[in-house]
Amino acid sequence: MSISALFIFLASASTGYLVTENGSDTLVSQLSDLNVIALKQESQLRNEAVSATLIGTSAIERLNAVSLKGVSDAVPNFYMPDYGSRVTSSIYVRGIGARMDQPAVGLNVDNVSLLNKNAFDFDVADIESVEMLRGPQSTLYGRNTMGGLISIRTLSPMRWQGWRVMASLATHDDYRASVGWYHKFRDNFATSVSGNFSYLGGFYKNLYNNRKLDKEGSGGLRVRNNWRISDRWYLQNVLASSILRQGGYPYQYIETGEINYNDTCFYRRFLLNDGLSLNYRGNNMNLTSVTSVQYLNDNLTLDQDFRPLPYFTLTQKQQDIAVTEDIFARGEKGDGKYQWLAGIFGFYKHLNMQAPVLFKDEGIRSLIESHRNESNPSYPISWNSREFPLNSDFEMPVGGGSLYHESKFRVGSFDLTAGIRLEFEESRLRYHSQCLTGYEIWDNSVPGVSKPYRNVKIDINEKGEIVRRYFNWMPKINVLWHLPENYGNIYASVTKGYKSGGFNTQMFSDVLQQRLMYVMGIGFQYDVDKIVGYRPEYSWNYEIGSHLSFIEGKLTGDLALFFIDCRDQQLTVFPSGTTTGRLMTNAGKTRSIGGEISLNYIAADWLQLNGSLGYTDARFVEYYNGIEDFKNKFLPYVPNTTLFLQGVFTKEFTSGIIKNLSMDINFRNTGRIYWNESNIRKQNAYSLLGAGVQVGFDNFEISIWGKNLTGTKYDIFYFMSMGNEFVQRGRPWQIGATLRFSITQQ
């Protein structure tokens, strides 16, 4: 019996006393439906010393956002570019980001903290809110939240009952649909079942076969059960699964301006997550337990050289299982003058990966045979076969635990908060590298005569284990002053962030290649221990900010200035020469200076204006890669600015078929973005214009919308492979229509 089915059975047999719903969704005021965001924060985050942005249901629907990429730039200094495949999931906040391996920003979905960055980019039906906390959240949330924390909450069956249906179509064969059923079996037990489907025909063609290469199809299912066992106990379970089939990749070779490569590329993924939250509300204390089980199975296969010749292909298959447990209590004393939170967290993650690289004819000829024959032309070689694999299998168990505490004191108009987290983590890499191949040596010492000299068999079979252990302490301290007359507050904070170290599994193909050539008597061998492992990243975030409210709440604003001192920042680089892998390295010292401002103004009952601006100046302080000194250079892939402006016009009708009419126009500006450490390549600031019209009826709404209406051409990604440069263009203009239909249960 599944957990969800078990809950339905137990709840139907229970007779627990209920607390009357009052619309609240926080644990502070009442034990009603769980608030994902408020588990460790106050119910009103604008009362805390943190830079935060909350995007509600209406705003999400106007942006046509079904994943995190849909709100990129709408949140100041938050940038999630849409490139590559969904395995990439790159997120940048205030100059902190990651293209590979460990995420720099944490992600929670209905209480479940996702550990694998590969699982961050997925579609979710019926999103109720998305909240972004910027700046390190490591004290309360631990590893890999040094850039911030994103919390996604989906619609609860305790708050709404009925049917919800969405269907959308747009240019470029872009189709989406979702359906959700929300039902209360009893006053204390509710269930929802929602599913979503999407298909994208693609934007770009591969000249090699004249076919669209960035097609995509995905689907998901989410089952949620909420059970108020009694007036003190509350239980929630969310079971979610999704499947993805995605083509790839629209990488344009800069030298020719063409997308042209011969081997098939794709990304396939299956996700399964189950999160169980149990809450107890005492008189002066709330106790919460959040347990999750996560499973990821994916396959990334690509033409590693992205050229029309048969060089080599890469496959990366992963099977990742993770278990987390977070138990914490929060309480207060002295009529709220002292509040505290303390908890214990543990996790275990086990990743198996198979990452073979298949060398093909041109790769063998130009990368191996030519180097060997140039060094010894009298005795050239020829490979026994025109294809051979470099096999690498990895097993990566990671586990850790932490203790954390936070205390808040109210002294007059001031809130003083201090907290600390102690965390231990151990990660292992067990690797098995294999290569079984061979070549023929020819004797050309006599002019005009070529005869076989000797056949050489190559049998590389190496195993090893690398262990890394880290102990970290992550403190924070902040002061918040409540302004008089409910004008808001001003705060200052100092927090430490931490991002885990890891292993460069993608470099093992190069390790094997160099090992192979070393056996042949040319080249050199990598030091596996040095090149494969990279260290954790640490940062100190110094911030002052304010949450302000004027004109009886019609005008609200959030401001922040920050300085981030980062040590051992993890940076993705492309090793020089004819290498095939990506290398994560530590870049010495970096620093980020910047600011953020968000404004919301209700100009009239029918007009609302929103705007946000983020600015980040992120540079290297110390980084010498052995060849070039990058001091004072800008960090790559980090936009200097993000700008979002939106105007929303709404008209309500008291009679007639049409109940409401809404129109919005939004403007985004992103950039400048440097693509490499030397700052030679860059994307200048670019602007995107969007607009939409929504017409509401009794039970349904129709909207017409457009994205990138000006047809702006811009690059979203740049990289090098084998010394060749590639870019990916941003999405062109798109126009679509969406139908939303709902039937409220009476």
C-alpha cells in the first residue's frame, strides 16, 4: 500500500477534533494548512532581516511560468538562463552560481528540499507561490544555499476544492496542459491529484539533417494528502513524479555561424519524490519533522564536439537516491519578546554514474594517431578499429549531519537575531576506468616500403577511491529596527554561506585519453587526486536593507545593499587544448558588490505597477590559473544587471458575461554577461518585451500572450570544446493562448 493510499484509509477512519479554518496558512497563528515558506521563517517575511521576493498565483499566471525559468529576471539579481538541457539548471544570484555539480541556491517544493541540481528544472501544475530568499540561508538550511533559497508552494486541497484545467498553445508547436482535482473527504482530510503535460516542437534546426533538434516532451503527476489529526497534530504527504524527453542542443559554431553536427543528442529523466511533514503545536512550542525520499534516473547523451565529423560522443547515466530528515522546534517566551528555533538535520545520497566516451574515426585520427605519427613518422600507427570506448563508472555516496540554532530578542523597536549551524559532511568517489583497444605499428623506415611492425594491445583497468571530509560552522547575526507608524523596517545582517566540494567526473575521459597516450609514449598523465577533486566554497555576506510601506500600504518597497567576500569560489572552466571535458576549479578569492530595489504601487483600483532592479559587480580578487592573472576581471556567466518592469490594468464587471478584464505589459533587461575569465567574450545588455490580455468569465479565463515581441536576438550561453567556440541563441518571439477552467466544489 502506498503512503498516499494509507493516509486516505487512516483519515477516513479517524474522528479527530478540528480547528476551524480561517484562511491562515502559517504555523504561527494557527495549525491550519502548512505554509512551505513559513516553516522556519515568520509568517510575514517583510518583518525579517532578509531580502525576499514573493510571486503569487496571479503574477505567475501572467508570466506563464510553470518552472523557475519563468520568473528569471522578475526577481532582482536572480538569473536562470534557458540553455542546453534541463540537466543544466544553472542559477545565479548576486554573483553566486553554478553550472555543474553542486547548486548554489537551495530549492524546496512543498517542504521537500531537493538535493540534486539535475532535478531543479521541471514543470509544476497549479503553483500557488514562488518565494526567493537572497543571500546565504546556510544557518537554517545548510549546504548549498549560499546564494539563497527558493520555495515553491502548490495549491492545497485544504484551501480550495474542485477541478482546475489548463490548456495552452503557442507558436513553434508549444503545447501545455494540466488538470487537478482537489477534494475534502472529511473536514480534517483533503486530497489533491494533479497532472501536467507539455510538448515543444523546437526553435532551431540542425543543418546536418534539417530537423528541429530542441524538441521536448514532459509530463508529471502530483498526489497530495493533508490530514489534521487533531487540534495539535497535522500531517502532510506529497508524492510527485515526472518524466522528460528532450532533444538537444542548438549550439552554433561561431566560426561558421551554423548549427551543424552529426550525432544524436538527447536528455531523458525520471524523477520521483515523496515528502512527509508532521507537525505538533504545543502551547509555547511547535515541533516539525520533514522526511523525504528522492529518486533520479537520467541519461544525457551528446555529440561532444558539436561538429559534422565523427569525433566522439559522451553519455552520462545517473541513478541517484537521497534520504533527508529535518527535525526542528520553534517557540517563544515573554509574550513574543524571545523566539527561538533549534533543529537537527541528516541526509544520505548515493549516486551511481556511467559516463562512457565513444571515440570515432575522426577523433582517433586527429586526436590520437596524428599526435603519435608526428612524433615518430618512421613508425606510424593505425588503430585496429575506427571506434572504441573510454569507460568510466562512478559510485558517489555522500552523507552528513548538522545541528542548528537561532535566537531572536525583541528589545523595544529592535529585533536582534543570532544563529549558528555546525555541519559535518563526508563524500566519496569510487571510480573504475577501462579502455580495451589496440593499434598497429608500421615500419616506414625504408622509403616507399610500408610493412607491419608490431600490434600493440592497450588494456587500461584502473580503480580507486577518493574521500573528502568537511566540518563547517555557519553563523549569522542581524539587527532589525521597526520604523514608527508602520512604515516598515531597516535591517543589517552578516551571514556565512557554504557550498559543498565535489568531484570532476567529466574529466575522467581526458584522464583516460592522456593515460592512453602516455602508454603510447607521448603526452603526460593527470594527477587524478588533484584534478578530480575540488574544494568547498565559502562566503561572507554583509548586507543592509529595508522593507518600507507608504500610502496605507499602496506603495511598498524593498531595498538592499550587499558585499560578498567569497573564498575558493567554484568555477567551471574549459581546459586548454583538445580536451573533451569540463573542469570545476576553485578560483581563489572573489567579491561581489551590488544592490537591489523592488517597488509595488497600487496607483488605482484598476492599475498596479511593479518594478525591480538588481545590480551586481562580481570580480576576481585573486585568481591565477598558471597562465594568466584574472585579478579585477568580471566573473563569467553573471549578469551585471537585471531589470523588470510591469504594468497591470484590471477591470471588474458587475453584470454581463465577462466578469473581469486584465491587461499587462512587462519589460526585462539583462546584462552585461561575460562568457570567460579573460572577459574577451561577452553578451551586451538585451531587452525582452512581453504582454498579455486576460478575459475572465464565470468558471474560465482566456488569455492571449506574447514573449520577446520585439524579436530581440541575443546569446544565452557560450562555451568551448576542443578549442572551438560555440554559442546558443536565446528564444525568438512567441505568441500563445491559454485557457484556464475551474469548478469550485460546493
